[in-house]
Amino acid sequence: MAQSPFAAPSRPARQLLHREAYFEAEWLAREETELFGRAWSFACMTDDLAGPGDYVTVKVGDWPLVILRDKGGALRAFHNVCRHRGMQVVEGCGNAAKGLTCPYHWWTYELDGALRGMPKREALFADLDLSTIALKPASVGVIDRLVFVCPDATPPDGFETFKADLEEHLWPHDVAKLEETASGRYRIACNSKLFAENAMDGYHLAYLHDRTLMGPDAEWQTWKAAGRHWVWYGPGESEGRRNSTMKRIPESDPDAPGPRVWWFFPTSGVIATGVFWSVFWLVPDGPQSCFLDTRTWIMPDQAEAMKAYEDLFPASRHRRDGSPDAIALDQLDVHPMETLDFQIEDMWVVERLQESLRSPAFEVGPLSLDTEASLTHFQRSILDYVPAGGRGMKAAAE
Ligand code: FES
Ligand SMILES: [Fe+2]
């Protein structure tokens, strides 16, 4: 039998978070402020903010934010909360080259956040010094073409650290030469941490996904901690992908051992193979509910691109109503394991797991050396941001 390219596993694994961290409203309330309010979340691609005035809005935890390109070409992020009465100044995405005008009473802001003025200023705000009011700044940073935001103007983990931790591991793909093919939204009845941990668990690949991803077995994979992030290495691509009719991305070598999945702490990541490059991110929507969003790029000019994409994520064929809304398990006309879509297989597991967690009989048993140490790594960072033992919180296992 061929020798595995990866070193023998040695990292011990243990569950650090108490089960209540996965369903208690108090935990999520603290995460909104202490984790999502201070960590880096994926927002959009630089291509979405190509010219001056282009903006994208996102909501990170409890924080509505706007990211824009200013007149000098720099990216800026602000709290999308009007300094008058708090209306969200802009929504969706678009261009505000002439300034950001709040729809409620038409206060208008420059692209650097400064308040330019409002209607009837002389009559209604005679004493107001405009220079004392501006949109509150948030933080923004870019890795390759990925734009990240943080609601905190001075995040505890600065963007240079966030980026430096990943730099030596980045994908070889030149995303600028690829074409965006499709986006997906999944509604998942689980705590977002549960889905994140599933994404970091390489142990299940050969078993839960035996008909879709078909491994690799644990000894043929490894992962590396990159600061708080996590990078997963596989031995090469599965049979199915190697035989795919999709065009090969030239910079990538699908058969070489190398990084395949990048997890950016705490909620986003990239999956890259020889035929596609995909970004995914989680949007918590309650203690036991979240959305998974994905955007995917492939080689351009593939007439069969959409069909090829469906081959990768075939759940759409099994949606009863053909609705364009988020894909959810209750929309499927077959059992999730019959969709032959690895994303749906994962959703099925984490939703069942979410139910088990509520049982007083639930406890985490022995975890596998190394492959499940990725969960320990993730949970340690969660506890750095949200230390256990606060008001209304059960102590963590450690
Ligand atoms: S709330 Fe924005 S102008 Fe009044
Ligand atoms: Fe999975």
C-alpha cells in the first residue's frame, strides 16, 4: 500500500464547549457582541466594490455595516446606522458616488463618513457643528479578492495578524481569471458553531460522504493551525472530480497533495479544487439556526457551466417547489442522504446533532487523535473571545 504523504497524527482532541453553548440564547447574545462584534467576517469580493462609491451592506451579528470604495480608491467600512435617529443609511448594494443619503430625513454623508448636511439645516439645526458627527467607523481588510469586515474600529486581532496567519497557505488559483457561476443559500436548523465544527472535521469524510466525497481516510489528510484559522490538506482529488468534464483551473494541480479547505475564524472559508474555487460563510440566525452562503467560480466560457455546477451540488434537482429561496431540508423530495450532495449530507447530520444536544443524556465521547483536534482548536478561540463563566453561562469543560 502506498505511503501516506502526511505525518502521523499526534494532537490530542477534547470538547471544550459545554453543550449549552450550542443552544442557549445567552451564549448567542454574548457571541453577538464579544465574538462577531470583534472578529473578522467575510463580507464580499473586491469585484463587488470595483469603482468609487460602490457599496455593499452586510449584517454581522447585531451590527449592520456598509463597506464602500471611497473617491481615492480605498476600501472603508462604517456602521450603517444614521447618526440622526439610527435608520440604516443604505441597503443592499449599489453606487453612492454622490454621497450616502439616509432615506428617513435625508441626512447625507461623504464617502469618508463625514456628515455633509441635511435639508433645512439653517432653520432646523442652526447650532449644529457638522464636523462633530460622522458615520461610526468599522474595520475592513482584503486577502486576495476576499473582503473582510469587523464592527470594531480597533479589533483585538488586527487584520495584519488575521492575514499573516494565512499567507503562507493560500490557494494557487488566480480568481481574477475565473468566472462566477452560481451562488447558494442554505437554511440550517443548527447553531452556526456546529456547522463550523462539521466543516473542520476531516474524520467523517470517508463515512458520511462515502458516496459523494469518498474520503480521504484519516491517514491521507491533515490540517494545520494558521493562527486561529485552520487549513485542511488532502492527498489529491476524488475520482469524481478527476473525471469531471469541467475545465481545469491551470494553476491548480488536482492530483498533488495540498490545501483544499481554508477556514477563516470564526465564520467563513474557501474550498478550492482543480475545477472550482468557492467561498462560503455562515450567518447565525438564532441560537439554533443559521444560513450557509456560498459563491463559486469556475473557468470561463463553459457552456455547460450551470449543469456542471449542479453536478457538484445536485440538491437543487430535489427541491420540491423550485423556490429560489434558501435550500432547506424540508424542501427536499428525497431523504437528504439520497440527494448525493455533500452539503445536504452535512446539513442532515448537524440538524440531527442539534436535536441530540438538547437531550440531558447528550455528552461528547472520545475524540479521534488529530483529525478532531481541529474542533478543540476552534473551540479554544471561541473561548478566548467569549470566556465561559459569565452571567447566565455554564462553565466550559476546561
Ligand atoms: S434617521 Fe437618518 S436622516 Fe433621520
Ligand atoms: Fe461534511
